[in-house]
Amino acid sequence: MAANVLNSPHAISMSVKIINTFIELRKMTLSVKDLEIKVKHLEKQFHSHDKNFKLVFDALRELMNPPFEQPKK
């Protein structure tokens, strides 16, 4: 929108960069979701084989969760 209002090369460049950033965020979100599906599938497959795998899957699930951040004042 800034490119439409300001109509300068810099504003156009910034708009393109913002769009590209959102595209990358979407790709990252899809890859995390894909990883979550694969982990669930592996967990179901190996659940009955060995209880030690439970520790591995719990650790993977913990790593997939976003880190807790303190609210900023």
C-alpha cells in the first residue's frame, strides 16, 4: 500500500520485500505442519515397538512448540 501512496522506487521495493517475507512465513508454517504430521505417523508406527521411542517423540514435540516469551512492558 505504501507503494501506491508514495509511488517511489524505495516504497515499491519495500512492498515487494514485505510480500516475499509473508511468502517465506507461509512456507515455514507449512513445513512445520508437515513435520508434525510425519512425527505423528512415526509415533503411531513405533508406539508398540519400544517405550524408549516415547521419549524421542516427546522431545520432538517439545522442540516443535514455540518458545515461551515473557510479555513486553
